[in-house]
Amino acid sequence: MVYLHHLPEDKRLNLNISLFNEENNTQNILLIQEDLRLSKSMSWDHTQEDSQKNQSHSTSSAWISVEVVSNVTEFIFLGLSQDPGMQLMLFALFLLFYMVILGGNLLILLMVFPDPRLHTPMYFFLSNLSFVDIAYSSATAPKMIADFVSEKKIISYWGCVTQMFTFHFFGCTEIFVLTVMAFDRYAAICQPLRYANIMSTTACTLLASLSWLGGLAHSFVQTLLTFQLPFCSSQIIDHYFCDVHPVLKLACADTTLVNMLVIANSGLISLGCFLILLASYTVILVSLRKQSAEGRRKALSTCGSHFTVVTSFFVPCIFIYLRPSTTFPLDKAVSVFYTTITPMLNPLIYTLRNKDVKNAMNRVWNHKVSLKEKRKA
């Protein structure tokens, strides 16, 4: 330890000055470090504040986005035509079509259920087809007919969801029922001795149940894929009902993956079932060479009517659904075939060209006439 009072005065002065300078330097260093610490602290505070502002801004943006999506409460159809005169003509025409659909398919149901002679696999599936046609056409036709005489063709958001679900549910069920009917005809013509065992009551019930369950699964997936997307501001649907491709055009998100899934879900089902139908009819035509002339005539009459219905239904479906999400002006006219024309043709073909159904109609008519005569007597 150095005692300052033992040193000379000049050295003591120099040492004091040196110590004073060192003390000042130390204080300066401490001050600089304190400044740096405060600067970092202020910078961190500003960063946190900016982060909170950005988070608040993103949160508010998210709320704004949700608010925009939730504001889409209805959609507007453009319909088949915008011309008032044409709309009145279409109103009368499609009202007639819908009455034929209801009347013809209900007639088949009323003919099949009471008559034990028609309790066969063919008419069991025919009654399923008639019921499906009534429900399938009712998913689109009443709304379309009402829109022809309405100023604004409006449907609510949940109304659109319901229409798409019911339309695809009954439409896909019809595809499976038509495929099962082709298998029934194959078993009846190509396997006549084993037909009763192949198409037993249990087998028919199982095939019909699988057709309905398959339509339900298809419709659930199709509707979920479409309406899980956000809809921002566009509300105009260039169609006369809520179908997948026109609705997907309104989504404010990337729909590439959904489009591919729609093709796999709808397009491939239509194409696959149509190819199965073509294969079954090819086998039937080949096997008819071994049949008698009367057997060939009867088989060709039944299969020909069935194939007419199948072609008018499957070909437009394949054209619409087995492609990316692009719409053409022709789409609405093509859609009329599988939404209205085919359900109307089914009862006409199966009643006018079917001897058993016509005989059942005659029996019912004669029974009513005899009842009226008894009442008069």
C-alpha cells in the first residue's frame, strides 16, 4: 500500500491527477455501458410494441376475413334464361315435365307395391329407381320452376348447402341403382338357372342398401369439400341450381385440390359405373345368340329401354364432372338432361314398353271399374 504523504509534493500531485483520470475513465465506461443497456431495453420495448401491434393488426384482419365470409348469407342464380318471355315458356314447359315425373313415378310405385306378381328383383329395383327419381328431381325442379316467375332468383347459404347435398345424394344413388339393375338383367339372361339364388331377397336388400349408403357417403364428401372453402363477396351463380363447379368459382381460395377430389369423387364414379354397364350389356348381347327368337326379342326390349335411360343419364354426368372446374355455356342445357329429362323418361319407358306393368295397370283399372259398378248396384 502506497502512503501519499511520504511522497514528494510534485509526485503526489501527478499521482492524484492520474488517479482522477482513471476514475473519470471508469465512470465514463460505466456511463457508456448504462447507455447501451438503456438503448437495448428501449429497442426491445419498441420491438415488443411493434409485435403487439402487428399481432393486433393480424387478429383484426382475421376477424375482418371471418366477418366477410359470414356476410355471404345468400346466392343469386342466373337461371336458364334472362328473357322474360322465354322464362314464361320455360315455366310452363318444366312445370309439365315435373308433373309427368311425379305422376309417372308415383304410378309405378302404386303398381308395384300392391301387386304380388310384381314382387320380383327387377321391379324391386324399379320401385327404388322411381322413388329416387321423385326425390332427385324435387331437389332442383321446384326451385327452378318458381324462379322462372320471380324477379330475383335467390337462395340462402344453407339452402344452397341443402340443395347440393340432396341433389348429389339422390343422383349418386340413382347411378348405383342403375348399375345394380344392369347386374340384375345380366343374371336373369346369362345365369337363368342360378338367378333365384343370385338375386335372392337378402341379396336384393343388401344391394339396394349399399346403393343408398354409397350415395349418402358421396354426397357428404362432395358437400363438405365445397362448403369448407371461404366465400368472400361474389354471390352470383351462373346456373339454375347449386352444383359443385359453379359454386367453386365463387370461392376466394385455391380450389385446385378440391377440383381434383371432385373429379375423383363424381367423375370417376360416373365413368366407372358406365363402363360396368357397357361391359354387362356386351356380355348380354353375346349371350343372346344362344337364345330363341322370342327370348332375344324380349331381352333386347328390356335391355334397350334400360340402355336408353342409362345413356341419357351417364353421358351428360361424365361430360360435366369428369373435367377440371371449368364451366361452359352449354353446361346448363346439358344439366337439364340428367336433372329433368331422365327422371321423366324412366316411367315412360318402363310403363309403355313393359308388358307386366301395363297388365298391372289394366288390373288396377278393372278393379276400380268393378268397384264403381258395385256401388251403383
